[in-house]
Amino acid sequence: MVIIIFLMYNWFMYDKEPKWAKYITEDSIDDYGLLDLVNIIGLEATKKLMIHYAGNSIRIPKSANTKYKHQYVLDNYDGTKISRMRTAIECQITENYIFKIMKMYKDKKPM
């Protein structure tokens, strides 16, 4: 019974913002990392992270975007030098890596 009440309380509190959160404004945030988050994802999303993940480390591996970059290359590279250069710049990869991607998916279906 106690566990059920605890879980219901956590579920309820997860959706609600604590009353003290109204004091979190862009001007009141003095941490540069949090200010970067505000600029990238907005104040409301940053507040949610501050409230629910305070004290935790969040790591997003560079490889998290790999399959999406591969799909972008496959969809946008048309075989021309200009296309290869533009795609390499947009994906922040080398032109040779584009060749490697094309070779990897030559016989396979992407995503």
C-alpha cells in the first residue's frame, strides 16, 4: 500500500511544477551550461530538467546521431561533387566518409 501511494505521488509530482519553480527565470540562471540549454531548448524544458534531473549527469553520445546522418547522406547525396561537399558540411563529416556511407548501404536498406 505504501509503495502504491509513493508511486502515485511521484507520478503526480512529475507532471506538476513545484511552487518554487516560478522563481526560475532566464535572468535568475547564473550557470553558463544552463543558459546554453535555455538558448537551445527553451526555458520551460530547461526548468523541467532542473527540477527532475538535478544532481544527475546526462550524457548524449556522439554516435546518437550517426544513423540519422547516414540517412541524410543517402537521401541527399546525388553523386555530384557539389552535393558531396554540401552534404559533408551539413553533416560535419568528410567527403571520404560519404563514400564510406554509400558503400556501407550499397546492398542494405537504410534505417
